[in-house]
Amino acid sequence: MAKVVRRKPMSEINVVPYIDVMLVLLVIFMVTAPLMTQGIKVELPAADSEAIEVTDPDDFLVVSVDAAGQYYLNVGERESALTLVDLVGQVQKIMSAQPAMKVLIEGDQAVPYGRVMQVMDELKNAGVEDVGLVTQPRTQG
């Protein structure tokens, strides 16, 4: 007796392997996304202050002053130091396109206070209304 073999129609493609691949990719992206943050390594000073609530990180520009006193701006993938004039010019261009943006300054704790205040003063003179300082919370102990 001959055995009858029925073929599955094309509408019954098994999608389980595709779902498995998608879930593996999702896990990989979830694990690697936090590692892809960019920025300049800055040792922030500790202070007792209220934390600001960040709803959208794109609402802030972060200006960093590293331990060597060099200036950086968190725009794109650029991580080269800027002069103070170039930094203020770039911030002005961004602020003219997005006036509601706030500027935060991260100053390394090894940088003299005057260097951070110089950046803040130049930004204020350039018309930036909302400038804040970034600190890290004080540890209890």
C-alpha cells in the first residue's frame, strides 16, 4: 500500500525559529545598550541637593570640564576637547534651534572652581538662560 504524503501549504510556515532569533537579539540589545553611553569621565563632587527629574535626556545639553580643565560637549560621537569660544558657539547654535533646552555643567572635582564658573559665566553672557551644575549624591556613612 502506498503512503500518501501531504505537503503543508505556504501559508503554514513555522515562525517559531524567527521568534527565537528575535528574542535573542532583544536580549543582546538590552544588555549592550547601557554599555554604549558616551561621555567624558568626570569625578563629580558630592553635594546634598534635590535630584532633577529627567523625562527626556534630549532636553539637556551637558558641558563637561575634565580634570585637565578641558571642555567637552555631549553632541554626537565627538569626544575631542573644545576651546571655550568654540564650546559657547556650538551651544548658541543648538539653543537657537531648541530654545527650551537646559544646559548642565559637569565639573570634575579636581578642577578649580573658577574654571567651572568661567564656563557658566560665558554661557550666561551668550544668552543661555537655564544653566545648572551636576553633582553626585553624598553617600551615607
